[in-house]
Amino acid sequence: MNSRDVAPQPLLNITPSGARYESVIDLERARAAHLPLHTERTEITADGNTAAAIASLQMWRCMIYPGFPITPSTKWIETVAAYVASTPGTPKRVKLLEAEHAVADYMVGAAAACRDLIFVTATSSVGLDHMTETTRSLGASGLGNVMIINVYRATANFPLCIEGDPSDTLAHRDDGFIQIVARGKQQIYDTVLQAPCLGMHPDVLTPTMPGYYGIKSSHRNARLVLEPDAAIGAFQDRWMAPCPLPGLINGDTAFGNCVTSRYFQGFKVAQKRRLERALELLPQVGADFERTFGRPGLAFFDAVGWPEKGEVDLAVVSMGPDFGTFEALRDAWAREHGMSVAGLAIRLLTPFPREAVREKLRRARAVLVVNQAHHAGRGHLTLDVADALNGLPVVPPIVSAFAGIGGADVSEATWEAMLDSGRRSLAGETLPPYQVFHEGRSL
Amino acid sequence: MSGYKETATHDSCFRPGSTLCPGCMESVAFQNLGRVTDNGVKTIFTIGTSCGEVSTLAYPNVVAWGRGDAPPEMFGKSFSIIHNVFESAPTLAEAVRDVSDVLTGCGALERPVQVVAMSGDGGAFAIGLRGLLHTIYRRSRITMMVLVNEFFANTGFQYSPAATPFSDTSTTPAGKAIPGNMQKPLDYVHLAMAAGADLVAQISPAYGKLFVKTMEKSLSLKGTAVVFVPAPCISGWKYDDGQTLELALLGARCGIFPTFVWERGQGGSVKDCPREATERPRIEEFLGMQRRFAHLVERDRETGAIRARAGQEAHLENLRGWVQENVERLYALGELKK
Ligand SMILES: Cc1ncc(C[n+]2csc(CCOP(=O)(O)OP(=O)(O)O)c2C)c(N)n1
Ligand code: SF4
């Protein structure tokens, strides 16, 4: 080939964030250095933390894994460390820091250094709280190549509870992350593979926080299908073009400047717009995933029991693995009570998919919202649902329930008691603003 | 390594446009370090929340950093800077170093990168001591420059763990009951050595040649270099215009912050600050130039000499005792080889 046939490569791109040197980092070398974990589709049995760790390891863009242990997320870093320790020639490294705050700080520096690599960690509860100062910075940073896997566990140490409720993730709604809930090992694995596609999209550039319930999802085994690394890479490549903005290594740039109130709001508006753009892109990423791998991809929620058209008597809104118990008893309970009952298990927590939730719930005569985390008022999800329904000509009554706080069992009897509250509301009974349910009754 | 004169002609990455106080030692340190890092290697700075940060990275003011208008093929002139939170500059720098190493390891990055973390003494010794020591402990190949102005200057001159005893700060105000800061400074030099740094220095840019040489050496090391830079602060120390360098030299010579350079395996030495107090300038000379010690010393109208205020003699003696301890401690640290 004549050298004149080669289009001249721009050496330098000037972007609003500074100059970017095109050829300084050769990502293809990083890709080539990746040692695939799987070359063909493989079926294993794994717990949730292992599923998340394998997904993290299969991405060639993940080269450094910063971490700090905390129950119930610890097995994620242990699994990654075991792989790195037993794989000669892998370019991957584990980075053990002195605290979660340092992990989050480290991810800022690393993700800013190279915006085309993905930096992922896993944490829980007070570990996430300990990161807070920096997660708030990260959320606003434009560093969509950061992913914090949040293994849900009750926050607060008075009293200390190491089991899974989503109070940690719900306390971080305003950090600026895209928060996605997964239930089931397969969904955990698939979500970790898709989340950075959304976060690193040039219109979004927002870090992601996929999460799943501690113990109930993190520690229990189930069947899991693993995809070949090459197929994962090809899927992600469709969503992850090299970042158009300069990083610390391949650019002349300044991150994290300070501003006065006169300018601060402008930055915040841009941050909010990027976050909201995720609402448009998430279904597209999910659809592409489904086309590629034949399993449902990212979605706003899992919908069960909704007829094609028309109303349902009672809609249940919740999230996490306990929704599975509701799914199992829904049909029988509905038949027994002569009612139609449908449900939404929320998958996208932040930004909350208001419009999509409204379109579903406007078809319900009453809505039962099941919250699983301590809240100062009627429940985080309840407020989100109320906000989504706001403005409808007829707003269905919302029954607000709490169950499973601190990872407590949400038994069939508890579900039946909560559904019964929904039924009573439908029958015109006035219920208290919220009720806490446990072992089949309202406390 | 280039000579001092040659370094002075280098293109500093510290540019016009900062709003640091005129006479701030931090700008002298930035200017010198900025020149030293113009050595053909891509430079990345991380900086904690501090005067140095808010005065150089304020939007929409110009960013007071960068290396001018070098053409793109001169990647060695490329410069980037990042601020995250108050305490995180060392951790960020370590991360940048690791990413460049991992990319280099797989052949994805062929050009070298040098990484410098900059913190104030509040960022390094108070809120960020854990991060500072752990990054040193992990032997990260970075240079850390800690600007020690003995205050949280950015937030209004509050006490920091580097404050000289009896200094007046806004949270240890000198009053009739309490004569300013009653706490001895943290032994940060020793801590950095014990944590595992390969080079530890306390040196002011007022010692131009040695400062440049120490910085050059720091950047060339395989391990962590920690350079503490005593940084007279015109607004907080409250001295007159034009006295910054004089105070920096006097403070070093009288034993408040002696110049000290130590390398693992070789040991170190105190420079320009004799062990014997009688051979050093009197601390009163240093104290008398600053109004943060005005409750402690005054100028004798007749002789012009600085002396303890009436009733403050014991405090001054106490301070003199700490200064001697400080000098002897650094001499002793210099004896350590590793
Ligand atoms: C977590 C946190 N606490 C408090 C502050 C407020 N703050 C900002 S800068 C600063 C002092 C900085 O002191 P130092 O590191 O010594 O730098 P200097 O301003 O003296 O240069 C403080 C207390 C903050 N930014 N973050
Ligand atoms: S307050 Fe002190 S440290 Fe801050 S810019 Fe002014 S002189 Fe420098």
C-alpha cells in the first residue's frame, strides 16, 4: 500500500475539555493482552458475587481491580484475586487499598488517567458510605468508566446487620450514579456486562452502580450461563467507542476545577441531562444484548402478569429477589380473591423511569409498593411511584408497605398479608400511611 | 539531570493566571517544580483541595497550568492536572501511576509518564494522613510535594498538625488563657521515612539549587519521594511584602524547619542549620517578623532586638526547647540508613 493511501491520522484533537493525543494509548495492545476466561458459552453453578466477579474479569477493559473487603461483597475481590494469582501472564492486577474511601479516590485517578479502561470494585453498606465524599464527585465527574457493584446490605452499625437490604444503595440516590438492580445470578452477570456500555456512552458519561441483594443474591448458588470473552468484547465495542474527551495520560486537561454558584448550576444541569439520557439508551443497550445473547437485557423493570391491554385490580411494585416469592404466589392468590394482580420489579433505580412506570401503573386500580429499607417517611420506592403517578387524571391509591428490612425473610404469609392490604384499599378501606410487615402480619 | 541555570530556562507548567497571594511561597514552589518537570516526560499532577488548588483551577478563570503551545508531536510537553477531594492527591497519583504502568506493561503506552501529588499540610497530615502513609507504604513510584504553611490556609488559617507551637491560628487563637497552639507538630519527616519512602526531604525553594536537584532526583526514583516544602504564607503568617524568601531561609536556619534531605540506603543530612543553638540565628528573629507570634514576642524599642513579651518568657523558652529537639531529631534521622 502506498503511504499516500493512508488518511493522515490527526495527532491532536482539541475538545472543550482540552487537547487529546490520538495515538498515545494503543488500546488494541491492551485488548490483545487479555487472556480469555472462556472461549465458548459455558454453564456453571455460582453465587452472585462470583457471577459479578467473572463478568468483571471477562472484560478486557478491566485491568486493575481496586478493592476493600466488607460482608457481603468480599467474595467479589477474593474471586478476582484468586484468578489473578492463578493466571500467569495476565495483565490484570488487584489493588488492595487501605479503605473504601481510598478505593473510590483511586478509581477517580485511574478512570481519569485512561477513560477507555473500566475500573470496577464491589462494596456494601458502610463501605459505600465510607466512599461517599468521592462517589459524589465521581457522579459528577463524567467518568462513566467507573462501576461500583453494590451488594446491598443494611447501612448503620447501631445495630450492625450484615444482611441485605437496599438501604445502602437507596441512601446514594443522589450520588449521580446510574443505579441498576439485578436479581438472580444470570441477571447479575448480564447487568455487570451491560452497565458500562451505558455509563461510557459519550452522551451519558456517568458512572454506574449495578447492585444486588446481599446474602439472598450474593451468597446463594444458581445456574449461570457465561458468554465467551470475545463475544462480550464485540458487544461492548458497539457501545464503547474511544472516549472523545481527553484523559490525564492522553490529553492536556484539567479535572475537578472549582466554580462559584454562578457556574455550578450549569454543571449540575449538564450532569442531570447526561443521567436522563440513560433513560433513552438503556432499552437500546438491553435490546442489543438480547439480540446478541438471547437473554433479556437491561430494562426499566421486569413486568409480570400484565395483560396486553386493559386494567389490573392491583399492581405490586418492588425490587430484588423477594419479588420472586410474589411471582410464585401471584396467580393462586389472584384467583382465590377474584382479582387481577400484576407486578413490576424495578431494575433501573436511578434515574427512576417515571414515564415507563406511569404508563404501566395508570392501568392499575390500586398500587401496593413494597419497600425494604428504612426510610424517614412512606418509603423510597413509594415516593418514586407517587411522583411517577403525579398528574394522572385519576391517581390509583398507593398502599405503602415495608418488609424484609435488614434482609429479613419475606415469607409467602407476609406477601399475602401485604396483598391483603392492597385488596382492602381497593375495597375502599382507609389504611395508615405505611405498614411494616413481618411473618405474615402487620407490626 | 540538567544544571540549575539550564533548568531556569525550562518551560514551567505553572502558568500566569493564578490568584495565589502575591508573595505566596506556593507559587515559587509551583514555578520551580513546573520547570523541573519540563524534562521531555509527560507530566501529570494531582492536587488536594487547598490554596494551591482553588487559586489555580477556578472556572471560568484561566487554568494556571499547562505547558504552552507545544506542537502535538512533542508529547513530552503534555501536562494534565486533577483535583478530587481535600485528602486524595496521593491516592489519585498512585492510581495514575498504576494505570500508566499497566498500559506500559502490555505495550499500549510507549511514552513515559511522571506523576506528582501535591497537598497542603492540612490535606497531608490531618484529613489525609492515612492516604499519604499508605501510598508511601505501597512504594508507589510518584513524587509527593507537601506545601507546609502550617495552616488550613484556604479556609481561613485554622490549626493544622504542622503548626509551630504557640502560633496564633484561627482555631487556636492566642488569648489570655491559652497562648496559641499548644500542640507539638507531627513528626511528618520521620513518618514518611518509616512508611517506606525512598527519598524524604524538607526543603524550601529558597534553596534554589538544592530544591531543583532534590526534585529532579525525586522524579527519577523507582520508589516514592516525599518533599515537604515549608511555605511561608504572607496572609496567615502576617509578615510584610517582600519577606517570603527571607523568612523561608530564617525559618530553616534557626531550626523551625531545617533543610533536610534523606535517601534510603544512603542516609541523610541537615543543611545550613547547625546542631548547636548558639551557631544558629535566634528564633526570636524568625518569630518577630510575623504577627502570628505577636502575642509571644515584641521588638525592644531601645535596642531594636526581638524579645519575649512580659509574662511570655516561659513559653518562648518552651518553644526554644522544641526547636532544639526538632533539630536534633533531624540530625538523628539523618543517621538512619534505611
Ligand atoms: C472533607 C473536607 N473537610 C473540610 C474541607 C474544607 N477545606 C478545604 S481546603 C481546607 C484546608 C486546606 O489546608 P491545607 O491542606 O493545609 O492547604 P492550604 O489551604 O493551607 O494550602 C479545608 C479545611 C474540605 N474541602 N473537605
Ligand atoms: S493564603 Fe497563604 S498559602 Fe494561601 S495563597 Fe495566600 S499566601 Fe499562599
